[in-house]
Amino acid sequence: MHEFNFSGVPGALPALWAGMIITLQITALAIVFGIVWGTILAVIRLSGVRSLASFSKAYVTLFRSIPLVMVLLWFYLLVPEVLQSLLHVPPTTDIRLVSAMVAFSLFEAAYYSEIIRAGIQAVPRGQVSASFALGMTYAQAMRLIILPQAFRAMVPLLLTQAIVLFQDTSLVYVIGVGDFFRTATNIGDRDGTNVEMILVAGLGYFVICLIASNLVKALQKKVAR
């Protein structure tokens, strides 16, 4: 029977916190970019312009049909070449971290797009008609009338997807990014406490997700009033 030894956990906390910072950075960037790009994808898909709608649909279908870990590996192989050849990125840049951020941002945009598209379609069509009657363009109607209403109703769903995204960031382990989970396993390998450090990492994810889930539930109640 395995004898647990958590004596090394206090000394590992600074390294674990540094790993958590990287996890939160990936999460935050993917949320912001994912929502912005996802909104654009949703809007052009509903624009009625066939070429744009087809592009948006193909993009969403592609990324929603491919496992995230495969997307991470693809971008890990492709992004370094693009960054170094086009942008002349300094060699000191952590290409693995940049690759992970790009992959998560583009991948999550597909999921955010579907949430936002459903939110837009939930707004009564009369709002759109009224906007056009006032002389607004499609872009103006979306920006000033439709999206503000849609986002108010979508916030809980967007935050729930953010929690899923936070959990999924542990997959950057496969490309060697020193995130929270990777740091925990590295410490476990070094000290011979793999089981203990994986349990600690799991507890960290659990606590953060539990707090975030409770905040989402509270927000849902507030929005429902």
C-alpha cells in the first residue's frame, strides 16, 4: 500500500504558483480572443453573406470535430515555423507557450461562436426589424442593439465554457509547457512523490473550478431575476 508523503508540498508551492500563473495566462488569453473571434464568426455566419457564412460554418465545424490535444500538437509543429519566418521572434521566446495560446484561442473561438450565435438568435427578430427601420446597418444593429441583449443572457454560458477551458489547459502537458499540472508532475518525478503531487494538482483544479462554478450559479440567479 502506498504511503503518502505530503511533506514536500509547502516547499513546492512557489513553483506550483508559477505554473498556475501560466495556466491562468493561457486561460485568460483564450477567453478574450475566443469571445472576440467567436463573436465575429457568429455575426458573419448570420449576416446572410453566403461566402462569409460558409467560412464561419467550416471553421466551427473543423475545430469542433478535432480533438484538442491534436490541435495543440499541430500548432506546436506549425506556429514556431510561422513565428520565426514571418515575425522573426527572438529565440528567447517560449515558443511552446505561444503555440499553446494560439491553439487554445482559435479552438475555443469555435465553441464560443456557437454559444454567441444561439444568444443572438434568441433575441426577438422584431428587434432586428426595428433597428433596420431606424436606418441602422446590419453591423450597427448587431453592435448597438442585438449583441448587448444577447451577451447579458449569455454570460453564464460563456463563464461555464471558461471553466471547461481552464480544465482543458492541463493538456498543454503534451507539448511540455510548464503549466500548473506539468509543474506538479515534474516535482513529483524529481521527489518521487508522483501520486501526492497529482493529488495536489487535482485539488487545485477542483477548488478553483468549484469557486468559479458557484459564482456562475449566483450570476445565473441574478440574470434570471
